[in-house]
Amino acid sequence: MAYRFELDPLHKILLFRFEGRLTDESLAECYRAIRKYSTATDAHMGIWDMSSVTEFAVSTEFVRQLAGQEPAMPDATRRPRIIVAPDTVGFGLSRMFQLVGEPTRPLLSVVHALDEALAELGVQSPHFESLE
């Protein structure tokens, strides 16, 4: 498992990219990291890019539990966040997370490609810089 964070300082977009095999444990770790980085950067929008996930070994029960927790990114009712999940399994798990968590994450959406996420946020030509 590997992940990295990037920030577009102009638009205050936090971009999280995950690579490799995604498990319940690694997803829990990512959730904590998203909270840490979104708070530290005061990001106004978030994109969680799962395009490089090679295997989704995440249980549906864990996805439901995670969706019931406090949102990783603060101020979920005013700060949009988008999950990019081109894979069918990842898209399905992300939609489940979206539907179960909708009461506390009304601005969360799921798309198939990064370009769709940027269009939904109304951002053209972002300039992401690594936070690592």
C-alpha cells in the first residue's frame, strides 16, 4: 500500500492518491491520514483518487462502519469531496459509502475519472503540489 497527498493551494483542493491493494486496515489508515492532512491544509475541497488501486479487499461491513463515523474532512456540509473510482468494484464500494454516509456527507459524490471530479468542482487547470 502506498498513498500520497497533493494540494492545489490556489483552489485549496486536497488530492489523495492511493496505490496498490486496499484492505480494511489500509482504508482505516487512509481515513486517519485524510483527517490529518485536510485539517493541516484547511482544504476547502477534496478528491480521493482510487485510480491506481490494484485490488479492493475491503469488506462491505467495514465500508458501512466507516460511513457511520465522523467525516474525515471537517465541515462536510460545506466542503465538497469527490471519490474517483474507475474500477467497477471500487465504484460500487464508493457509492455504498456515499449512500450510507449521505446524512453527514451531503456534498460527497463518486465519479469514474479525475477530469469528471475537476469539472464537478468547477476547477480548470489545477496545479497540485506534493505535501510529502
